[in-house]
Amino acid sequence: MQDQALIKRALELHEMGKSIRQIAGELKTSKSTVFRWLNGQSGNGGNALPIDLFAIATNTQQSINQKNKYDMENNNEFNKFEREIALKRLQLEHELELRKLVQQDRELELRKRELELKHLEKDAISRQQQIEERKINHGLKVWIQKERANLDEVDDEEIEMDLATFKRHHKVLRKLWEQVQQHVSVYGIDTEAHMGYDNLKSLMEMLNEELGNAMEEKDEDDEDSDITVSYEYDDDSIEFIENLENSDFFS
């Protein structure tokens, strides 16, 4: 029984990593005896190592080895899984960054397109404004030329014409005046800074008054061709007509 206890102790020390020499020194026996114990041979007194004790020791070491192997495999699997997660996270972050860049490119392209459209729209409005102003300028010049011819005939004194002619003359200017008012309203033109606007307005008011006076004096039986309308320009109106002859109303 004492040998079996020593043998068991020797096996335990061997599992702990002790050398045969260290085991022999601790158990106070020879190295050859320890060697036989560890290898299942008979020891002092001819006693044999119990098979079940040796099996337990062997199975214990195998279990430890198996556990270490299992732990190592599990650690490898876990590390592999962690690496896969990390790689997937990087891929998702990369895809997200690419999507952000694509979205930014789309927004920049959209903004660029909006600016281009605004620029084109602004150019189109500007061209349309110029076309309308050229038409108004031309119409006013034609009217002024006729009125200037009337003034030249009377040497800048009173202009006289029959009511029918005056109505036609007045109608042309009235339409031009309506176009001017609509134009300055649509394009936001500052009439206070427009030098000719007040002059044209005053001229229109003068002719409106002359037309009103002529219509009041007209009897029901009178023909327009039988009624004479006379009017005279003041110095400011004469200056406006002269300036308009040499330049454009919208310039």
C-alpha cells in the first residue's frame, strides 16, 4: 500500500512536469525505481503498478491534451469569426462611404444643373426684355418722327389736325404707353430713375386732355373730320421729343 501511494505521488509529480531526478529526490528513492513506476514495471518488493491507476493517469493526460486541442480549435474558430466580422464591417463602411460620395456627386451635379438652368433662364429673360424694348423703342421713334414732322410744319407752334386723324395718332401713342407700363412692371424697372418715363407720361396726359376736350365740344351730328384739334408742347416736352429722336427710350 505504501508503494502504491508512492507510485501515485510519482505519477502526480510527473504530470506536474517534474523530472525523474526531482521525483526521486522528493520521494527519497532511486531514479531507476521512479523510472519503473512511471513505465508500469515492478518496483521494490516485486509490486506491480495498478492498471487502473496507470489508466487514470494516462486518461487524465489525454483529457488535458484533448481539452487543449479543443480549446485551441475553438480559439482558432473564434479568431476566424472575429476576423470575418471585422472584414465585413470594413466592407460595409467602405460601401457606405462610396454611397455618400455618389450621393454628394449627384447633389453637386444637380446643383450645377440648377445653376445652369437659372443662368439660361436669366439669359432668356434678358433676351426677351431686349426684344420687347427694341419693339417699344421702334414704335416710339416712329411716332416721334411723325410728331416731329407735325411740329416742323408749324414751326414749333400749335399743331392742328382733324379729330379723326388725332384719334388715330393718339391711339398709337396710348398703346405704346400701355406697353411701357406693362414692361416696367414685368421686369421691375425703376421708373423714378428712368429719365424719359415722366416725360412720356406727361405727354400722354396732355393728349388725353386734348382728346377729352374735343369730345366734349363735339355735337352728335358732327363728323370727326369736321372738328379741329389743336395742342401745343411746353419746353420740357419738346426737349423729351428731341432726346428721344437721338436715343432709345429703353437704353
